[in-house]
Amino acid sequence: MSKVERTLVIVKPDAVTRGLMGEVLNRFERKGLKIVAAKFTHLTEELLNEHYAHIKDKPFFPGVLKFMTSAPSLAFVLEGKNVVQAARQMAGSTDASEALPGTIRGDFALSIQQNVVHISEDLENAEKEIKNFFKESDFFDYHRADLTALYAADEL
């Protein structure tokens, strides 16, 4: 099989308080992506300052911080072939008003900030973000029973 990738997904406080965690997890699992680490947690300002360092100086950042600490979040790591691209396509546009129906944000989000999920932007960011949220002992390896139904024999 092609190189297996990993990406970070955060189910944001708006989705947690609306009872959408299971729906989000279910969509990724139905796609065939493997959840290899998960953590239900209240994100700290320290972690968020590091995670959102690229927007820390923006005037809207205090609102992001307030929102992301308003309730717990579910952080998890997905693993699979082309997982970064697949997960981002499934999430839809960051701007909920532009997210297509059938995507997570298109079906459940109403704003840019409260847009249900964070997905790593690319492989480089995924590696960095995963290390900020998880340590190696948090990961589990297991065999998905449907692997042969998901990939052609020459991809395994």
C-alpha cells in the first residue's frame, strides 16, 4: 500500500455541545480511515497559543481562544492512504457558508469559527500538530477488518 499518512482532527466545542462527536467519528470510520489515537479534553490556552501561533496576532484570536476553551474538544488522529486530503475534503470549506452539502461543515456548521472540526492543513502541519496533542504511548495499532474491501490487492 502507498505510504500511510496521519492527520489530526479536533471536534470543536460547538460540535461537542451539539452532540455531534459520534457523527463526525462515524463519517471518518465509514470512509475507511483508522482512528489510532483519541483524547477527550479541555484544551488549554497554552496549547491553543502554540496550535494557533499563525493567527495569534490577529484581532479575532481572543474570540478563537474563548470559543476553543468554552467546552471540551475531542482530538483524534486518523491514519490511512492520502488521509490529509481525504479528511479535508470530507470536512469541507473552512467557511461554513461555502461548505458543500454532504461535507461535515456543509451539513453542520454555520460560521467560520464554529465550524465543527479542525483538520491539519497538510502533512507537515499534521506531524507537528499530532506531536503537540499526543505522545507515542497514546497510539494504538490494529487491523481493520474491512481493509481488503477498501483497497485493491495491489495497494495492500
